[in-house]
Amino acid sequence: MASSHSSSPVPQGSSSDVFFKKEVDPAKHIRPVQSLPDVCPKEPTGDSHSLCVAPSLVTDQHRWTIYHSKVNLPAALNDPRLAKRESDFFTKTWGLDFVDTEVIPSFYLPQISKEHFTVYQQEISQREKIHERCKNICPPKDIFDRTLLHTHDKSRTDLEQVPKIFLKPDFALDDSLTFNSVLPWSHFNTAGGKGSRDAASSKLLQEKLSHYLDIVEVNIAHQISLRSEAFFHAMTSQHELQDYLKKTSQAVKMLRDKIARIDKVMCEGSLHVLRLALTRNNCVKVYNKLKLMATVHQTQPTVQVLLSTSEFVGALDLIATTQEVLQQELQGIHSFRHLGSQLCELEKLIDKMMIAEFSTYSHSDLNRPLEDDCQILEEERLVSLVFGLLKQRKLNFLEIYSEEMILTAKNIIKQCVINKVSKIEEIDTDVVVKLADQMRMLNFPQWFDLLKDIFSKFTIFLQRVKATLNIIHSVVLSVLDKNQRTRELEEISQQKNAAKDTSLDTEVAYLIHEGMFISDAFSESELTPIAIDTTPQRNASPNSEPCSSDSVSEPECTTDSSSSKEQTSSSATPGGVDIMVNEDMKLTDLELGKLANNIQELLYSASDICHDRAVKFLMSRAKDGFLEKLNSTEFITLSRLMETFILDTEQICGRKSMSLLGALQSQANKFVNRFHEERKTKLSLLLDNERWKQADVPAEFQDLVDSISDGKIALPEKKSGEERKPAEVLIVEGQQYAVVGTVLLLIRIILEYCQCVDNIPSVTTDMLTRLSDLLKYFNSRSCQLVLGAGALQVVGLKTITTKNLALSSRCLQLIVHYIPVIRAHFEARLQPKQYSMLRHFDHITKDYHDHIAEISAKLVAIMDSLFDKLLSKYEVKAPVPSACFRNICKQMAKMHEAIFDLLPEEQTQMLFLRINASYKLHLKKQLSHLNVINDGGPQNGLVTADVAFYTGNLQALKGLKDLDLNMAEIWEQKR
């Protein structure tokens, strides 16, 4: 049988005592039985005082009851703060906190309209007509009403005689104002004598007050008389009322006896069974609690055992499980009140131990011999440490590893230097104490071997760092993957639980309808989710209810330490070690992603560290200018070694480090500057000692030119065998070039620039700039020495001859011939965005052509001055040929003899054409001055004979036979 919460226990008795008397006989007292509610979250425990009408501080603390009411509805509606009473107060504001809200119509109440009252109006209309007829038939008692009205008016008139002060609710004679109003002092003689007037006034006041009292008493008696009939009726009905109460009391007693018998027969046994079930269940829970307490009691010794074997993850899992059990299932246990704080301190100690252990592992891993083939040291230990650090959110362990990498890189260089110096007998370590000074005493081959050894050790070091970081990275990614999968499973589980809750609500409603208890419904339905979903364990959610000693339906508590919410899944690292991923990892996806990026950045940092240490090693050796003194072969060898190391580190770490590359570029720039200054100084010295005479061409230079013609812009190797005689001229692609020795060496220097670009591609732009500067320098300096006659003072030449000019022109032509080849060589090695630098070659080519043209103009100018000097003294007279023309022909022959072997035939013809034009101009001018015209006279014949002599001698010169020497332009037209 079920009853409501408001039902109270009723005492039972068998004797018919006086009404309203409680039972006091303990022998006959029946213990009230607590009835069960229809709907309750937990079964009652049998406490008779738990169900009462008063609010409960436990169950009703968050539920509104009538005891929370502070203001009644009339007080709320009659707000005194309103200036004007509104007619419709439900839609108007009458208080400061009132909010006008729209009342939503109830879904459970029908909409009432006038049609609903139609039937009632039809039924009541007939009765209303009968009522109206009765009122007309039975008139009112006017006499009685008039009597009552008259009486009422009379009593009201009498009461109006009484002053209002006597009718006030706060009337009190102790108030001085009230007393003076009732008994005015003017009616009394205060002087001590009593006159007849004062006595009469006092008597009149007394009679007035007596009259007022009589009026009041009469009105009170009248009011009592008006209600006397009801009073006497109540007195006569007293005995009848007592009879009714006696019958009611007997009926209540019989009902109580019947309920007591029903309770004893039908309810007491069932309730006793329920109490026994509750007691048994509570005993089981107590037993399980004790077993769980015994297990928790062994936590600290177990943690100590795990820490002794460096099982940090297992110890942390055990501590987390114990903390969870203490908070949820053993909360309030007095004997464990200090265990939680002890476990927290132990967890902090484990954090420090893990940090120290990881630091030790990093030191051992990075400082073991680099000759060891094993790339990863104790992979299982590393995985356990990383997993424990992630579990404790100690994400700064990468900083420890980074610091250890820096120290290891320093030690690698130091150890390599010590090993190398100890093998050199020439270095006395007792005299030279500092390691850096000992290293600077190594020559280039020894130092180069040391650098190669350092680079090889750095390569192995980076490979080990990469392998270790790959293991750490795989652990982080495994945790990240597990987080994502766990989130997906939780979403699926929530959907399943929602469906189960819906079906469970339906089942519970049915069971309640059939008369069963809620606890029974939950007890029967608990087996289904346990059988279906095996993934969630006890207390799978931190918000779940702890085990309660008052619940009948909850499952028995287990004592296994694995009953915490932790779940694991395994994944394998690249090394084959299984990683147990714990669900208790509270790292977010953002944190794990950032940590994975930091691991990759740490690998980049390892490459940068190696490069930085290598740069410092190079700079310490370069303090005395050692690197700048290297020759081309040595520097190229060093550059190739550094470029190989840069490529190897880039392949290992996935990113190119720029520090060593920048140092190499800096040294390359210094090398280029020294390289250029040496060759520019060499060229300057050659030009300062050049006598501008044709030089023999050694065979090796001819081979060098031939290799360029074959497309190989490089210095050829010296051929061993018979010594070949030098040639008079240099043959380039079938053309002969008579050159000076400086130009031959200049060509070799140009090829050295080109070969340096092939060996050190990073200096291409610098080499292009330096080479263009060198070519400009040769052009300008040769111009100063030959055209500017600087060689007269520098070398001590007596004069600058036409042979010197022609030889200089031919040398310039040879350089111009190779400028396109040099341009193509550099263009193939430049980036497209650097093609604008090739304009330097265009400017150089133009400058060289201008210089060649100036030399040609100089040769013409020499003959022009000679013509001007000789022809200005020419006289038309015998003998024929004249001495003037003989000298002219002689000088022309000398000019031809000087330049014919130096310049090509085409250039010689063009030069003599220009000289002949100058000759005709001067001859025409002189004939005009002598007034000799083409008139067929004697003077005309003499001039014609001299001109014929000049033409014959000129055409007789080698290479000028076909030269057009038309002399018709020298004659003035006949006047």
C-alpha cells in the first residue's frame, strides 16, 4: 500500500478512552509503520521522523515551499508606491521589479467560449422566472424593516452625542492632551477655595460623562438583544454538537483499528522483508568498502615498489586511481583523511623524479660514443618517461633536451680537437695550454681532417637526435589520436544512453502503474546496460553519484584498483615498442598539436646548434687570417666540404640552416676579394712592365685557347712529354692574333675567374662584378699606357710607335672575342632575376670597341700629320717623282710594314683607305693653294706623274693590290 509524503503515523489503541486522548500504554502501543511513497529516488530506511509536513533541510533545501512566501497576493496587488490605481493590474506595472510578460495559454486547459455556458443558461432561465414570481407574491416586511431602520437611526443619533475622542482606538488618559480634553482644568478651582460656580461645573461634567456611559451601555445592550436569538440557539445546540463529536470520535477510532489490523497483516511483513534486504545490501556495501579500504591502504607501499623499478606511469596511474576512489567512494573516511595530501606530495615527488630521470636519460643518450651503431638508447624507458611527463602535463621536458643538445655539441668539438691535437707530435701541450691555441697550430691538411671529423660526428649526432625525437613525436601523435577516438566513442555512447533512458522511462512508468517500486525497476534494468556496453566502468564520469549506503538498487562496489575511469589502448612506435595510451591524459588537441610542432622545431634547432658550433669553430681558426690565406684549391676543397655537410643536415632535419651557409658566404666574399685583389695587382704589375712588343705564344696558352674553342672554359692540365716550341702568334678559331705577354696572362686569369665560379657557385655574382672590374681596369690602364703614352714614363719607351698601337688594338680585339663566351658562361650560372647583371659585359664590349676605334683613329692621325707636313712643302716641278712623294711612299711602306703582320688584311685595307682619304684631302688642298688645275698643262702632267708613282708604290704593298685608290677627286674642275 502506498501513501503520500504528507501522511503521518497514527497511534493505535484498543480501549475507548476520552476523545482526543493519546495512547500512553507502551504494552498496547502499536509502532507506526512508515508507508512507502509511490515515486521516490531511493527506498526509505524506516525512520518514522523522516516523513513530516515540515520542510526537510536535506530533501527540500533546493525546492520552493510555502514557507518561502514572504508577501501575500493582496499586498502585492495593493502596492502603496503606485500614484494611481490601475484598472487592469495584470498588464500594468505597479512595482519596481514587475516585468510585463505574456501569459502563455496552458496546453492542458481548453479554450472557454460563450457556447460552453449555453446549456447552463437554458437550465437556469426557468428557475430565474420562478424566483421573480416568488418575489412578487411575497412582499417584504416593511414594518419590521422600518422599525429596525428607526431603531438604527435613533441609536446612531445617540452615539453622535458622544465625543469622538472617547471612540478613538488609542484613547488613554495617561496622555496629557487626552486628559486635558476630557477633564478641562477650567472646571476646577485651583486657588484653594470652592465656589458655587465651580461646584456646579464639576457636577455638570460628571452628569455629562454618566450620560455618555448610559448611551454606550444602551447601544451595547441593544446590539446584544439583536443577536440574542443566535446566542440562545447556540446554547441549546451544545448537547447536540457533543453527540456529533462523540460519534465522529468513535468512527475515527474504528477506522484506526481497522487500518492497524490491515497494516499488521498486509504491510508489516513486507516492510520487514524490505528492511532485511536493505540491511543485507548495506552489509555487502560495508564489506566492499572495507575491502576497498584495504586495497587503498596498500597504495603507498605499491607506489614505492613501482618507483624502485622506475615504473613512473604505473605509479601515477595508481595514485590517480586511489585519489579518485578517495574522492568518490571513500569520501569522509576518517582514517584516510591524510592520505589524499600524502598522495599529492608523492605525485609532486614523482614529477621531480621524472624530470631528473629524463635529464639523466638525455645526457646518457647524447653523450654516449658516437661510434655506437644503436641510434636509440633504451627505447622502452624513453617511451615510459615521455608518457609519464605528458600525463603530468610537464611539457617543458623539450627544453631540457635542447640544453643537453647544446652541451653535447660543444663537447663533440672539444673532444675532436683533443683527439686531433694529441696525435700531432709538433704541438707541445705543456707550452701551449689553451686548446684553441693548440688548434690554431694545425696546418691546413691537419685542420681540414679535423673539420671533416667534426662534421661526420655532427651528422651521427643529428641522426640520433632525429631518432629520439621521432619516438617522442610518435607518442604525442598516439595520444592525440586516442583523444580523437575517445571523443568519437563518447558521442556514440551519449546517443546510446539517450535511447536507453527513453526506454527506461517507459518501463518505469509501466512498473509504477502495476504497483511495483522504482528500486525494483532499476534493479532489473541495470543488467542490460552492463551486458551491452562493456566500455564504461564504474564511476566512468567524474559527475557520477558515489556509492551510497542507502540505495538498494546500486551494484556492489568492487575492490579492484582497475575500477577507475582509466582505459588504455595500445599503439606501436617506429621502434616496435607498444605505447599504452591512457584516457586520463587531460591534454587538449591544441596542446598536443603545439607540442608536436615544438618537437619538429627542436629538430630544426638541433641542426642550427650544430651549424652554430661549426661557425664558432671556423671563426676561432680564422682569427689570424688563416682562411683568407688559403689558395684557390684549398678554399674550394673547404667550400665543398661545408656544402656537403649543409646538404646532409638538410636531408636529416628537413630544413636548411643558414648560419654555416652565411659563414661560408662571408668567407667566400673575403676569398673573392683577396682573389680579385691578387689578380688585379698581378695584372697591374704586368701592365707596368709591359713594353708592348709582340710576344711568343707558349704551347700551353695555345692549348688553353683550343680548350675554350671546344667549349671547356677551364684551365687545361699540363701535358707531359716533349717540350713544344712557342709560336709567333695565337691562333683562335683560324684567326691569328699577335699579342703581348700580358694579354696571354689576362686570358688565363679570366679562366681562373670562370673556374672559381664553377667550384663555388655561391660567389657567381661577386665574381661577375670582380671580373668586369678587372676587364675595365685592363682597358683603361692599357689606354693610359699606349694612347696616353704612359708607357714612356712607366716602362721607359722612347716613343709610342704604330706597331705598339696596332699590337694594342689586336690585344683588345682578342679580349672582345672572348667576352660573349664569358657572358654565356656566367649567364648559365645566374638566376633569372640576376640576368640584369649581364649588362656589365655589354658596357665592357662597348668600351673596348671605342678603344679600338680610338687606336685606329690615332694611326690615321699619325699619317694625317705626316701628310700635312710633307705636302705643305710640295712644289710642282721636276724631277719626277718629286722628293715629297718619295718620302710619302717611304712612310706609307713603313706603316704597312709595321701593321700588316699585326692586323688582319681587312682591317689593314680599311685603315689604308682612311689614310688615303686623308692623303687626297691634303693633296687637293695643296694643289688648290698652288693653283694647279686639271688643264692638261705641264704642271698637270708633273702632278699626274707623282700621283701615279704614289699609286703604284701603294698598290705594290702586300695586301693592298685591290685597293681602290681613285685620285680623280684631287683635281679642281676646269675654270
